[in-house]
Amino acid sequence: MTTRDSHWKSLFAPDSVAIIGASNTRGSWGYGIMRHLLTSDKRKIYPVNPTAKKILGIPAYESVVNIPGVVDLAVIVVSAPKVPQIMQQCVQKGVKAALVVSGGFAETGKQGSKLEAELVKIAGEGGIRFIGPNSMGHVDTYSELCTLAWIGEITAGPVALISQSGNVGHRILHNGMSLGIGFSKFVSTGNEADLHLEDYLEYMAQDEKTKVITAYIEGLREGRRFLQLARETTIKKPIVAIKAGGTKESARAVRSHTATLAGSDAVYTAAFKQAGVIRVEDDDELCDVVTALLYQPLPRTSRVGILTIGGGLGVVAAEASEREGLEVAELTPSTIEKLNACLPPRWSHRNPVDMAGISLAENPTVFSALWALMEDESVDAILLQAPVGLSTKRLSAIFTKEEIKAFRESERNDLDLLRQRIPKHGKPILMVKPAVEFASDPEVFSLLRRERLPVYSTPRRAARVLNHLAWYKRYLDTNGKNG
């Protein structure tokens, strides 16, 4: 199922929006959505409520048909039994597209399914394409459109999110933004009575603002079409997806949630691999992978170098790497010589490269060792567990203000060099937090995020991301495109 360009514009970049069920009651859906729509002055907003003269200071209309101007998008927030009549009024008004937030349709059983079928018939005959029903809303950060009731401002960026759960979608948005990920578009697909996940995928695959597509999937209505679209899309931009409903009870929950069939988990896994879709387990892993895709190159192979400040950290990282399908690379003799020249004699003399607890005074040698690993042709990716980006609080306990200033300048220069060398060598570098203190310091996290150096809480999470990147690179190479 496809839809014309005019419908997509009406859905994601409308010039006018009518919110049917707009409300002055704080905490209600009609209030929250109306409030978010009014944050932008890019479009005309028409509140519709037969019992109110004004909504949030804006003149209200008794019905959508009473609105004097053109209505591109109707946002429907009324009880389910009233929705078909409202949709009929939208047809009469000449509305092009709609978002049906209202729940109480096919996800509730036979009676709800009949109501949903009636809704689809009215919209179809009237030429209206719609999101939902049972949707939590949608967002286009570049057109400044937000129909979400329960979330604040969405950071703009290159990642699109299609979610068959509004709450999971909200969770991914919050998690992603906390890690510095910005979003181009978001849609909570609801029951997909009209527009399906596959329609949104096709649209976002062609969207110039979107560089990475993410999805939370419970079931596919057009499986073959999804796979064909995914094959065409993944050679141009990555698709990272969570597929839920793989167990017996979760599959039952899917049916009662959005009225879709979960399908065989093994079949989805195999199909995703064939189509180049990176499948992840949860929103943490999704955000981990997206961060690396946005900021790091794809590794040529799965051979990894590990640079660490302690032996135990190196052991854990090596084990995590191998368990996640990576190969701990064997260093070349020339790399060993370079490391001998910059590290204390007590270093491990092998990969993982254990710098043997270097002191803060020796901290600049971290970058010298890192350059050596990056220049090694047998290493295609690096896990870094070292005190890069130390907090001012920690430094203040040791150094004077002048010494801290010099330390910061040296570190900033090294990080600038690192940012230049990563694309030159084509090797991703993922940072693993070496200590809880490091992990909880906002100053450190902000610094590394600014430098576009992905930071992960454990070696396992970082290694899993690298394995996904290596697999995706192999897929691209096999399908005729270098990553």
C-alpha cells in the first residue's frame, strides 16, 4: 500500500491542523496535543470542541465542517464510537489526512474490529489516509510538527523511528536523546488499519533528512513487501529494528495490544538477515548501535584491538569480544615496537594491550598507544578502556588550575587528532567506561559526546555493537556497496 506525495505532506508537514477533541482540561489528551501543536507558528491550528468557545485562547469550532479554512490534517481525540462520524465529517470537509489517537478498536475484540472496518471504509471512500487508530501520535522535527501529548521537545537529527507501540516509542526517544541522538521523524503506528509500517518505511527510506531508520516491530502485515523495501533501503541507509513477540505470552500480548500477529521469531531473524536489517533486543541496544552508526565508520572485518588501563578489564573485554563474535587481533611486530616505545616496560606486550595502570602523569601515552593500534593493518576496530576525558573535580584533587588547563589543552588536541584519524583509517573506536565514577560524570560524558566518541557502560555492549557493524559491512560488501 502506497500513498501519494500530497498525503505524506499533509501527514508530516501540513499547513493546517484541526484537533477534534481539543480540550482545556490539563492532563487530557486533547490538552496535551493542542499545547504541542501551538509550539510552532508554521501552520494554522483549529481546535474543535462543541462545548467550548476557546481552547488555550484559540477560537474553537463546533465541528470540522464549520472551519472556514482548508484543513490538511485532522487529529482525532474522541471516544471510539464517535470516530466514524467524525471521519465522515472530515470527508465532507475535504481533509486529506488524519491521525486517530482514539483507542477501542480492533485491539479490543469483535465489536472494536467492526468499528475499525467502518472507519476504514469511510476514510477509503473519502480519499483520506490515516495513522492509527490507537496511535500515540507522530513527529516531524524539521516541519516542527508534534502531536504527542506526553513528551517534551524532540531533538532534531537524522534518525527516524517507526513504532508499533507508543510507550516503547517514547522510551526510545527519551533514551536516544539522553545519548545525543536526534530524530527526524517519529510515528506511533497504532493498529495500522490504513497505513502500515511498510508505508512509513517506504516514505522514510526516501526522506532526505533521515540517515538511519529504526523500528519497534510486533508484527508485519505485509511481510514480503517489508523485506523487499528493506533490501532496497539497507544498501543506502541502515535499518535497526527491535522485533518483539517472540515468546508465547508476548505474542498473545501483541494481539491484544495492536491487533497484529506476532509471527515466527526464527522466520523474522532469518528474513531480517537476508534483507540487511540489524536486529537488536531492546531500546538500549538499539541506541547503542545507532550512536555508532552515526559517528563511526564500519570496520573492514571483525578483528578488534583492545586498549585498557588494567589486566582484568582487558580479560573481560577479550571474553566479551569473542562471545559476541569478534576476533581479538594478533598485533604485528611493528606495532609491538611502537607500543614498547610509548608504554611502560610492564605493559602486556600483546592484545589486549594492558597499559598496566598508567598514572595520570602518564595519561598522554594513551593516545600514543591508540595511534599505534589504529596504524596496525591487522586491527579493524578498537575498544578503548582508558581515562580519557577526566572530570575537573577529579583533576582538581591532584593538579593546580594551571596544570589542569594544560592537561585539558593537550587532551583536546589529542581528541581533535582522533576525530581526524578515525575516518582516515576507517576504523571505529568505541569507548568503554572504565569505572562507575567515570560513568556517572556528566562533564566527561558531554565532552566525549561532543567529540562524537561513542561511550558504553560495559565491554559486552560495545563488543555487541562492533559485531553488528562488522556484520552490516559484510552485508553491504556482498550486496555491491562499500560501507
